[in-house]
Amino acid sequence: MKFSSAISAAALLTLASCTPTPVEKRADNCEEWGTIVTGAYTVYNNLWGQGAADSGSQCFGVDGLSGSTVSWHATWTWVGGPGRMTPVARI
């Protein structure tokens, strides 16, 4: 009985060490060079593609932190610019 309790405790300890660190949920950041600090990491919003577009936007957010792995997401819509087709509304 003591042996199985020790194994159970070791399994729980291993499972707890694999659990991602909770990240405070906040709104996406849409500012140029906007930052979100998570643990020891800073994620920047580099508006890559903005200079070649006529209009558009880009936003990002941090979803989680597990050890040295940061998970994040980004959404963007850049429209027009030299050599690029601008979407046309169909009737």
C-alpha cells in the first residue's frame, strides 16, 4: 500500500510539472510594436507587410506559457499596394 501511494504521488508530481502556467487573458494588441509580457518573455507586434499595403491591420495575443514555450495567435488583413490585387466586391 505504501509503495502504490508513493507511485501515485510521483505520478501527480510529474503531471503537475507539465501543466501550463496560466496566462491572464486580455484583449488582443493591435498597436505597432505593441507588447505583451508573459513570464520572462516579451512578444512584440511587428506590423510586417504594412509598408507594402494600402490599408489593413494586424493584431496578436498570447494564449499560454509552458516552460520555455509561448503560444500566441495573430490576425491580419493587408489590402492593396504595389503589385497586389485589391479585392473587388461582386454584384
